Amino acid sequence: MTAASSASRSVGQVTSVVSAVREVAGGLLSRPLASYHLVLSLAGTLTLIGLVMILSASSVEGYSKEGSAYGLFTTQLVFAVMGVAVFAVTLWLPVRVFRRLAAVMITVTTILLVLVLIPHIGIESNGARRWFNIAGLSVQPSELVKVALCVWGAHVLAARRRENASLKELLIPLLPVAVIICVLIILEPNLSTTITIAIIVGALLWFAGLPIKVFTTFALVGGVLAVLLSFMAGYRSQRVLSFLGHIDDPQGAGYQARQAGYALANGGVFGEGLGQSRAKWNYLPNAHNDFIFAIIGEELGLLGALMVVGLFCLLAYVGFRIASRSVDPFLRLLTSTITVLIVAQAFINIGYVIGVLPVTGIQLPLVSAGGTSALTVLAMLGLMANAARHEPEAVAALSVGRRTGLARWLRPPAPVPYRPARVPAQRGRSSRGPDRRREQGQ
């Protein structure tokens, strides 16, 4: 009886703690600006974690190659500062500005994809021509086009929204433009970014209401094309065959994946300690980039790795929460697509590091080294934060009270409530008139 009563008290205590946590979490999430503050917190936390881990993972390789343990970290820090500035810009600008600039953004970034393929303009490294060298910094246009495609695709599909929209209206011009972008990226070559472009297009079409049969067909075709492209280059096919177990060469195609597994195993539950990784001593190639999650697991242990996974799960929750609460179809499509893109990249990266997916080269957003990638992800999170400020409750809260003094200049302008067109279902000539322009101007 004593043991039973003790167990009963323990269960009661756990239940009360869970109830208290739920009550506190519910109270915090019920606040009008909860989504906005969560996006800010997640963006800052992931950026800081990325900078700390890049400094740790790249210090040995940087010192051995360039004589400085801080070279790559300094570059990443510069891009992070630039990313914070871009985050602020995307947060400040009204939604109507992004919709007006959507066509310009996709056009300029597509032209950059063409220019990077031209010798003496684009920089070639390790057999790929993907970068521009601007003021000593490497800029990757295939990362910039992700933001442009998210904004432009959401703008096009939101402008054509209606329950009985035809298949042609959903696919054109989104699909042809996406195919052009994918072809240009494949020519670099860069299969991993091509996969992310496909994720963007798939998310846009899914949330725009593409029929499930058509969506499944496109997904199957895309999967077949990805498999074919993976076997077009020797190193890609070796990665896939090694993952499938057809190549058992510890020093060959499976070397990185094997070393990543060793690093995770060495970390155990609590890790070796920050900066104490052994894998980064030239045992694990690209430890600061594609396989930085292995260094996190080695230095911070299972608990640190689960913390990073939890942050991306929380980001997924917040992103879909913002999308579900948005009344503007453009913001709903944009936020959903950005959420799927960032979270999918994160879990593809984590998947191949822990060995459940073949190695693709997709980076861990904001955590892996990659200046342009960090810049674009922060831009996307800025757009997400902007959408959070346009939730109806947030709009009502931010419209109350006048800002004076320094707060007037530091805070973003108050969001404008969304006003739908009076006849949103019409697709005739009148739907392109003043009502449509007024809706797109919000």
C-alpha cells in the first residue's frame, strides 16, 4: 500500500507539472505577438548556435590551411551580420512591396544563374561553377533564387486563387520558370539545390490546392528524375550505392558517412565538450559544412543534437501556426512554403548525417557554414516574422497606441489589415481591375 500510494503521488506530481507547463505555454501562445517573438527567438538562437559550432568545427582545418583558426568563422560572421540587416529589411517592408518586386526578383536571380555559368564571371571550384566573387566574398546565386521563387510563386498563385482554378492556371507560368531554374542549376552542377527548388515548387502547388492525383504524378516524376541525375555523376552514384550497401569501401564513397557515425557515437549522451571534437582533426571532411550536425552530436552529445532537432520542430510549428492564422492568401502560401523548405532541408541534412538517407550535400540551415545560405534563410525568416505581424490579433494589438521618441524609429511600421477583393472568384476581365490591384497592394 505504501509503494502504491507513493507511485500514485508521483503520477499526480507529474500530471500537475505537465498541466502547469501546458497552462504556461497556452498563456504565452495566446498573446497577440507570440508567433512574431518566437520567430525572432528561433532566428537568433539558430544563428548563434551556427556561429559557435562553425568556429569550433572549422578551427583546425582553417589553421592547417590558412594559418588562422578564425578565417571561416569571420566570413560566416560577416554574412550573419548582413543577414540580420536583410532580416530587418524584410521585416520592415510592407507586403505590397514584395508583391510588386516579385517579378523583378525572379528575373534578376535567373539572370545571375546564367551569368555564373560564363567563364571568367562565375568562379569554378572542385569542378563546379556556382559562385561570384564580390569584394572577397563568395556569393551563390542558386541560394538567392530560393527566396525569389518563394515570393514570386506565392504571388502568382495567390493572385489566381479560387476554389475551381484550372490546372493550367496553377502550373503556368510557375512550372516552366522552375524548370528553367533547375536546368541552369544542374548545369553548374548542383543537384542538392535542384532538390530544394523542387521542394519549393511542390510546397507552393500543394498549398495552392493542386489535385492530389496530379501532385502525386509530379512527385513520382520528380523522384525518378532525381534518381537518374544522381547516377549521371560518378561521385553521386557512389554515394547512393554506398548508402544502399552495394559499395563497402571505408576509405571511398562511404568515408564521410562512416566518420560521421563515429563522431556521433563518441559524443554519447552528454558529449565530449564544446571544442573537444576529434572528428574535426581532418578525420571528417566538410565537418563545418554538410556534416556539422555530427560535430554537434560529438561535442554536445545526444542532448545537444536533440536540442537542435527540437528547435527545427518548433520552427515548423510556428511557421504553420502563422500560415493557418494568416488571412492574406499570399502570406499563407509564402509562410507555408518557407516553413517546408527550411524544415525539409534541416531534416534531409540530419537524415544523411545519421545514416538514414544518402548524402546529398544539403546544408543545415543557419548552422552549416555557407554565407549566402545563411543570408537567404534569415531573409526568409524575416518574411515569416513580417507575416506573423499580419496575423489579425497582431494587427489589432499593434494598431493600439501611438509610438513616440526612439521607439517610433526603431519599431517596424504598423501592419496594414488585409482587405480581400470584393469578387475574388471571378476570373474574367473585371478580376484584373481595381479590386485585384487593391488586393495585391495590401
